[in-house]
Amino acid sequence: MLLSTVAAVSTARGKGGVAMIRISGDSALEIVSKMFVLPKKTDVFDLIPRRCYYGSIVRDGIAIDDGTLTYFKAPHSFTGEDVCEICCHGGSYVTQAVLETVLSCGAKMASAGEFTKRAYINGKLTLSRAEAIGGVIDATNDAQLRLSSSIARGTLSNKLTYIRALMLDLITRSYATIDYPDEDIEDNERGAMANTLNKVLAELTGLKNSYRSSRAVSEGIRTAIVGKPNAGKSSLYNALAGEELAIVTDIAGTTRDVIEHTALVGNVTLRLADTAGIRETEDTVEKIGVMRAKEKLDSSELVLCVFDMSERESDQDYKIIKDVQGKSCIAVLNKGDLKVCLSEEFIQHVHKSFEYVCEISAKSQNGLDGLAEVLNKMYELDKINLSNDPLIANARQLSSVNLALEKVKEAKDALDFGETPDIICFALENALSELDMIDARATSEEIVNEIFSRFCVGK
């Protein structure tokens, strides 16, 4: 348990109907007794946990507001400590006044993420679940919310516990052989250990591969929309963004700079960049735009390559196809609502050059559902249940899984080559140590502090 009792406003800053001040620590009730007056002379120290009480909030003997008080007795609280939550009116001034009163009665100001950090320290949350709570708070769309909520409920922690149990079983078997050196590992035992190692490898590989999908949801994919001038790039950008952000005209070369926005398409978060049409030009400003478009193309993770179906293909279309080779791309055949003028030969060339091809009308937004389906397929989100499947959610977790996977492969190789049990055991213990970093069964205080510093104050 931590010694100090801390407090903070746990609702959003600004004017609202209600605000909530959370107080956590051994002295929570003592602090509240100095500034919250209950009716009928009820003693704060006699409060029934998890029951809401109405009363007056008092500062220097004068009531400054009325509100409710709820007491959560340790360890049955979010932080695992005694917790009091005071709800007052949500005006900016009155909320700050109530917080200052709580602080003047003996509480210390909570730091960023301190309540969640205390929950982790007191064993109420694993580190992956604590991180996911931050994801729930930061979610900007339904897919991100479902992903973070799933991890916060323990889907990843439960999977790690299962893998950990398999590895501990292997380590136990290895130690048993070490303790009895006169008895070599029998063939049937080696076979059983190999089967378990294969299970562990499959589970870890699944977690490793899940990062591509979860990252597409949570962090987003750097996406460049490219094509020749007037192909409908800005119209597609606006359609995906859901608002008119880029200027759209019939004049070629309207877009001269890179315009960026984040949009959810299917379950994939795209960090979109609308670029200038790529072509040879003598216009000084447009040249800069084309140069920036090529730079954005080089740095992108995904390219939406737009072709105008209402015009005959040009050499520039062929050049763009050549320029994007080797990139993760979707060919977008745009202006499907108009008469098709692209040659059948070129359309076939597009299908041969790109794994994924969509036909749309950005203007009427027909075909955007097909683009969403393609994106879900590219990032395997069509195979994943974001609400229930265990996924790793960040680069820190990915690093630990990769290192654990490497060590388990070493153990498997050692077993296959008939190495002594101590070598197998050493590799497995190293793998287990790396895996334990994800839920911080073994991690440094510096890493833990860095993780919780990203949270808002009040959580």
C-alpha cells in the first residue's frame, strides 16, 4: 500500500452538470470527515461501502455546494485502497473549489495516471489491462473502443497466463530431469515436450501477428492518396473523411500541398494524406506539391492509387503504377458513375499489378463499402473479433513477444538436437522472463512510470 492519500478531479475539465473528485488512500475517510457534512449527524466513519450519501460540502465552516459521497472500502475499490468519490455541481470554479478543499484537508494532488498506477501496484490490474484503460479513454471510434475494452477486461492477460502455464510446465519437466541426472529425457517425454513447445510457438506467433491488426485499429496506417491530376483524389479524401476538407474542382492541379486527416474506414484507422496530382509541370508551386506528394508516397505504409475511369489512360497512369510497385497498395478505379473510357487492356493491367482493386464513385460514395471490406481483409480484421480475441496493442508488448518467441525457438532447437536439459531450461526461463514483461511481472520502475505518465490526471 502507498502511504499518501491523493485526490484529483476525475471528470473532464470544463463546465458540466456534474463533476467527480476521487480521493484514494488510507486517510480518505478522515479527509472527507473534515469537509463533507452528512444529514442527521451521520458519522462519516460509519458509512456503508458502495452506498451513495447526500450532504453538504463545507469549506472554512461555510457550505460551498451540496453533492453526493460514495465510499469504497479497501480492497474492494478501483485502486485497492480506501476510496471516496464526491460528486458536486460541474461548474469550473465550484469543481476547483471542492478539489482545493479536499487538498487543504490533507490530500495530495494525484499525478497523471496515479489512480490506475495504484490499482496496478495493489494487484487490481495487470499492466496490459492498465494500458488498455488509457486506450478506452483515448478511443475516437467504435473499433478502438472495442479493442481497448477487450484488453482492459483481460483477454490478453488471460492468454498470457495460459502461455505462461505451458512454459512453467516445460521448465518443471526440465528441472525434474536435471535433479535426476542419471535418467536421460526419454523419447516419449521429449515428444510431449516438443508438442507443448509447438503449442507455445503457435500461441506466441499468433500474438505477434495480431499486432498488425491491432495497430491498424489503434494507431492508424499512414496512407497516401496518389494519382494523376483530376483523378478524384480530393473527392475520395473528402468521402473517407466524411467532410469537405479538400477543395474539389474540375481544374487539374487544384491540390498543391499535402492535406492530412484521420478517418475510420471499416475497422481500419487511416491517417490520410491527400497529395498533389503527380505529373510533369513547369508551374513552380505545383512542382513543390508534386515533390511533396512523392515524399509522402515514399514514407507511407499504404497507398490508395486513384485512376480516373472516365478518361483514357495516359503514360502518367502507367508511370504511377511503376512508382508504387513494392508498396502496400489498393488500386481505386474512380468515377464509376460516369461513362467508362479506360481501355479494357489498362483495366486488366491494373488487376495484374495490384492485389486489391476497388471500383468506386467518390462523388456519390458508391463502392466505399467495398473499399472498407478490402481494408479489413488486408489487415485481417475480417478474421478477428475485436471484442473477444486477445491482441497485443503496442510496440512494447510486441518487443516482449518477439524476444520470448526467439528464446522458445532456441529451446525447441535444443530439444530437437538432443541438448542437455539445463540448456533447454535456460532458454525457457529467458523466454518466460521476456513474456512476464508484458504484464510487468518483471519490469523496471522506469518503464512503469513512463506508461502511467501518459494518462490524464484523475485516472
